[in-house]
Amino acid sequence: MSRASKIALAPDLRDCDERTVRAWIEPMAVTPLGGGCYDVESHDDTYTVDVPGGRCTCPDYYFRGTNCKHRRRVAIEITQGRVPSPGRRRADCDNCGRESFVPETAVIPLCDDCRLDDGDVVVDRESADTLVVRRLTPDRADEYVIEATGTTVAEHPTNDRYPAEDPVVEAVYLGEQLRTDEPRVYAFPYSRLRKAEDAEIVD
């Protein structure tokens, strides 16, 4: 049985300045507020760090303009994956249920493994056709009406095996995408599509 590797969880603090040492070793609680701001609670007070603005409400930053221990602690917490980075929030993935950091503005919280973005290549589970995602809509399959048929995506005969509460994905067939500048856009229940492997992407 192999012995577990020993790894350092913190830098060699002997080479760090005082504020960095305090950022690593002092008890602090970091709470995301959204918009790139975080509350940092220490033993003496709570201050707010604005990461995009590079500011903190503590006296050390306010009077000296220093990179205070609170700003450094937030950077540590983000780098260590304990709090979301600016522009992201903690949520349970709507598909797999795994807790992860998702875009702050995401209407449907999906982890990086489950999220479908504009330009992603996917495969239709029913036909094995390859498509290119245009967008993940906020509409459910039983709400999104297909103009050509006047029925919802959920009511379409080939979608009866997929959940009516699935979000709808708009996509175009890869062949049409390559042949024309304005390919027809089709709507699918999210779980009908899966991300394509490189070997499946063919003209």
C-alpha cells in the first residue's frame, strides 16, 4: 500500500510579510454578498471587501491604502475554492444535483459539466444527429411553444420520454450550420441532448 503524499496547504509563511501571515492564520469567516463583494468577519469586526474595485472598508485599507489582510484572505478563500469568485454563486446543479459555483446570473443553475453554452456541440439521443447549441432558454419544455406546430416542446411526439420541466435548448444542425449563414433553429428538452465527444464531431 503506497504512502499518501504530503502536501503543503499554505505557503512557507517565514517568507511572507505580516499581513499575508495574518491572512492565512487568523480565524476569519468569508461570506459572499454578490457583485464581487464579500463580508470578512474576524475576531474584532466585520469588513466588506470589493474584489473588482480592489477595496476594503477596514481602517488599514481606508487610511493606508494597503493590500490588507481582509483582501488577502478573500483571495485565499477564492483560490482554495471555498467561496465563489466574482460573478459566480454557490448552488446545487439543476441537472446532477452537485453543489458547485455557477454564473451569478444563471436562471437555471448548472455546474460546468452540465451547462450548455452557445457554440457547444451536442448529440441528439433520439437521432444521433450532431447539433450546435444556440442558447439554453429559461423556458420549460411544457411552456415553450414551437411556432411551426403550435404545440409545446413537451407535447412533440419524439419528446414524450423527457421531463416536461426540462429547460429548452435551442440548437441548429451542424450540417446546416456549415452550409448556411441562417440555419433553422430547433428546440429540444435539455435531457434529450448530450455533449459530443471529439470523435463524434463530423461534417
